[in-house]
Amino acid sequence: MLNKGWGINQQTSYLLNKGYEVAARYTILKPHEQITRFEAQTEVLELGLTKYLKAHRLKFQLNGSYTVKNGIYSNRHNKNAWGAIFQVELGI
């Protein structure tokens, strides 16, 4: 099946003192009307906190997200989901 539609991914962030960064992200994926029976509109709202160490050679990042299906922002909608990611990045 051919995937059709459009999407937007936006991010804003700010580097605070002592190597902390806060970020907010918004993503929307809207399927073409021909495939809406198979693919739901998906939105992801995400907040992140990053800590840089050793002149940005070591990074700890924590992100929390809320995924929304079909534009229904209710926690009771069974296709919506909360999520979290923790990652560590080592630079050379």
C-alpha cells in the first residue's frame, strides 16, 4: 500500500545555565483521505529535558510524550498513549 498524506514536525528549545536544555516538540501526521480507513491522524506532543556534561561530550536526555489519535485529546480515548524515553549519548 502506498502511504499518502502530509506531516509537520516542529521543535523549540532553550539552553539554560549549567548545561541544561528544555525542549518542546509537536508533530502531526495527517493521512490522505484515500487511506483514512487504514491510517489515523496522529499528533505527538513532547517535552524534554537534557543535561550536557564534559563540554557536550556526554548527554543525558529525558522526554515525555502524549500521542493523540484522530484529534481526540481525551485520556479516555483508548488509542491515545503516554510515553517516555531516557537516553544517554557519548561523544568522541
